Amino acid sequence: MRIMTAMVCSAVAFFSFSPAAPLVSAQAQTAGSFQSYLGEVRKKAEAEGVRSQTLDRVLPSLSYNPRVIELDRSQPGGRPNSAIPPFAPYQRRHITDVRIKNGKAAYNRLVGKLVDVERETGVPGHIIMSIYGKETNYGSYTGNFDIPRSLATLAYEGRRRALFEAELLAVLKMIDGGVPQSAMKGSWAGAMGKPQFLPSVYLRLAKDGSGDGYADIWNSEYDAVASIANYFVNAGWRRGEPWGIAVSVPAALDRAAVKNKTKATRCPRVHERHSQWKSMAEWRTLGVVPSAGKYLSDSTLATLLEPDGPGRTAYLLTGNYRVILDYNCSNFYGLAVGLLADEIRS
């Protein structure tokens, strides 16, 4: 796909720094430093193969967006010792009758494509629809921030430059490859389209599900469905294995004996709440009983999570739950995706 866009030229202001010269405003200083930083980005992008014509067109069109920095700095800090809230209120807010109803409608609308994708990849359609519902409310809100501008701002600000600069370079590669710059709308932090892919994820895993040669995750539900499934395959989804099941745990269970003793390298606070891995047969021997109508085969390995503590609903979680966490490393997110998927399927 060839994109014809008029070049936008930037004006560079030069200031005299003699004692008699007026002070440069903070805004002008920021703009000048921002453009200087984009000059550094240009060199890196050229070294990674982005054409100069693309950089001439895109980089001068970018400006600093203070609103993005405000939003970034207002995010919860995630203090290591802060108390983890209960899951039940989150569950009630995120798995509502309306979201379930809309999920069933989206599933029925896309069932033909979902069946084909599940046959090809093994990723169930109800899991794909649950991700779709959690990320963008089935495509109804995908964000309206200018992605190249947001990422350039976040990279320039510097607190997480390695992360955001890599995503900015990925955006430039996308545009260089034919994705229209005007299409790149999404969240302030760089997630784009119906599946909310970061640019680097788009480059690796976005799929053309409609057969037109372009992975249009902004407008095509077929492309969004195929891309989510491809993400899960890449993360290790196991065909035919449930994500997990609700269980009852006996009060007498020796939780210290099944406590996880390994330290996860990614999202340690999420994974430290999980028990050791045991087969379903071993959990049954310990008195952990699946809820009615739910089951795992005796040989399936699972880890125990009690999100609201002893005496409340607990879950045995399989390796496919870890795949959901790869999309968003949060136990609340992972459980909500699995439970919403079960409701969409029912």
C-alpha cells in the first residue's frame, strides 16, 4: 500500500544567548529540546532501515503533548507492600450483564470467522471475544490519541525511554511499511486498534484476517480476531486446554506445603500468589473439588489461586491462564478474561 502525504516542514528558531537577549520560555525550550531529541531518533531509525523520505514526512509533524505526560505520571505506583484489594468487587464491575450480552452478540456476529480461526490456531472464539471485550468493549472505544506523537513525547520525557523509544521506532517502521500515519489512533500509552497492540507487537504478530493483504486492526474485526489468536499462539496457547476452573478448597488444606517457592522474573507480585503446580489428580487427593459442571483431566497441571483468601471461591489455573497474563500481567485481568469467556460461551 502506497501512501501519498504532503511533507510538513518544521521551522527551527535560533536564539542569541547574549546578556541582552530575552529569556526563552519554558515552552520554547521544551519544543527545541524535543526536536533535538527527534534528531537522535532519526539516526537510530535510519540505522534500522527506515527510509529518509518517511522520516522527512513524519518527524517534523510530531509535537510534544503535555497531556500524555500528565496521564503517565498519574498512574498508580504499585507500591510493593500495598494491600491487594479483593477480587469480587472487580469481578462485579467488569463482568456485567451488559458486557456478557454484548459479548454473545459479538460472538454471533463473528462466529464464522471465529470457527475458522479456532480450527487453525486452537484458540477458542469465546476467549478471543473476551479479550476484545476487555480491551475495547468489543471495538466501541479504541482511543483517540495520536500514537506517533504520544510515543515521541513519552520517549523524550525519559523516565522509560528504552521502552517508549523502541515503540516509537516500531511506529516509524509501520509507517515506512505502508500503514497510514492517520490511522494510528489509540491509548495515550501507545496501544492501538481493536486488540490494543503496541507497535512492536503489531510488527511481530498482527494478522490479515480478511484477505486484503493488510492487517487493519483499527477497522477490521476479522483482522483483530486473527491478530488476537496469533498473539495467543505465539505466547504458547495449548489447544483444547481450559484456562482454569473454580474450585472449593478445604479449610484444612496445608497452604504452606503447597506454597510456590520459586521467584518469577516477570510480574513477581502476580505470580507469587499462585501455588506450586500439581496435577488435577493430586489436587483432588488434597480435597480441592471442582465446581459443578467444571473439570480438568487428571493429568492437567494447575496452580491454585485464592484471590479473596481462604473460604471464598478459588481457582485452579492452567498454563493457558499464563498465556492470558502475557496479554496483561494482572490476576484480576486474567480471571476476568477467563470468567467472561465462560459466560460468553454459555
